[in-house]
Amino acid sequence: MSHIDREKATCEFLQNENYLFPNNDYCDVEFDKSFCWYNVTRGDTLFRQCPFNFCLSIEGCAEVAASLQVQRTCHLNGTWGAPDYGGCLEILHNYKQCFAGFCNSCPDPLRQTVMVVTMCLSVTSVAVLVAALVLFTFFDSLQCRRLSIHKNLATAFVFRFAVLALWNAASTSHWFYDCAEFNQRPLYHIEWMCKCILWFFIYFQGIFIAVLYCFLNSEVQLAVKRQIAKLPYRFLRHTYFETQRTYVPESGTVNTRHGIPMEQLEGNSDSQSQRSTTGEPLAN
């Protein structure tokens, strides 16, 4: 519940229980669209803290919150005077570091430490990986086929840490918000950039690293091709539709090379093979 809603609900409750503040001694319960004014005797002035979320951990802000307040006087005739918000306006103009608003938040040491460490490590990682890529590229003695896979891996991680550093910079600098008003508003015309960075960083980095590191590597592609070439493709052939064919020469066919019929040639070859097995000399 917001501050205004809470104050309005308080006034509605107290107005239904008006017996708590007799009209003869107190001003009536009244809501001025910012505060609920009640329980003030006639002739007195009520001071209330400005409706800000003060950062009391910052030096000097506790004194500012205590000294610059809203005040309103209950006159002797039982009517309220005009509320004085001059102290709150002075805080808005001169002490913006003392409250949360205009894209500023109260100091959170743990959150700030995590953001700074993450940013430093991301920048350092990008610098070291770029140096490694330079070494891999410009030294001829290091060139080999296996080195290309390491280059791709380093390139993928350079991209990953660069996106992480960009996202941290955008978050801390409020690139996608309008900070001119007290309550920050998103810049809808560039909100798609924020969503694209977030989507790309969370969901796409694993795919990018896998594709660049593994699938686009020439050595990996050759290994996959060799394995695919070894797969049996017989199940893809419809052998049950095929018939085996054997050539049988006709009787009396003459061999053009030797000038004798095929059956005589076959007979001579058979007799020669029998002689070679029995040890008889072959005729020239």
C-alpha cells in the first residue's frame, strides 16, 4: 500500500470513530491528499516527516529528515490552517541524495559490492580473452588444426562477458528509465532493447557458445562426416525388389581374344588346372 492510500484509509477509519476526538478540544480529522491530520488540540501545530523514504545511513540525512518537515496548525476556532510543505520542497531541490527517488536508491553495501565485483571481473575476463585470441592468431609457431577450437571457445566467452558487462552498465545507469520524475517511468520506445539484451543474455548464450565452439569448428565437422560415412545404408536400399543376374554365354560363342569357342576355352582351362594339380607338365 502506498503512502497516500495508507493515509487516506486512516482518515476514513478515524472519521467513522469521531468520538475519539471531541469537537470541543480538537480539530476535525481531515485528509489533504497527502496526509491525514488528526489528534491536534486547538491552537497547536503538528509536525510530520515528509513522505519520503529517507536514507538514514547517509551522513547528515537523519538531521535533514528531522529538521525539514511538514507542519499544519489547528486554529482556536477548530479549523485547520494551510499545510506548509516548504521543508519537503527544500529536500527535493537540495537533498536528493537523502531519499529514494528519481532513479536513486538508498545505499545497499552488499548489492553495490556484488555489482562492482561483477563488472570488474567481466571487464577483466574480456581483456584476458582478447589477449589470448591475439596470441593464438599472430604467433605462427602456435598454429595448428586443434587450435581453431580454442579460438572459437575464447571468442564465445568474449561475447558472453561483453554482454554481461553491457547489462550491468545499463542496469546501474538506468538507460531504460525516465529519471526526470520522482517515480521513475520506463522508456517504452526503447524498452524492446532492454528485453532483447535480457533475452539474449539469459537464453541465447548457451546456444551461441555451443554453435561457435563446437558445431562450426572444421575439425568437429570432419569427424562427424567420417562417422556418418561409416553408417550402414543398406537398410535404405530396397533389396527385396531386386533380382540377381548372372551372364551365361551361349554355346558356340567365339572368344574374340583367343579365336576359339568359349566352351573349348573353358575345357582347356579345366584340363590345365587338373594337370597342375597332378604334376603333369603343361603344353606350351
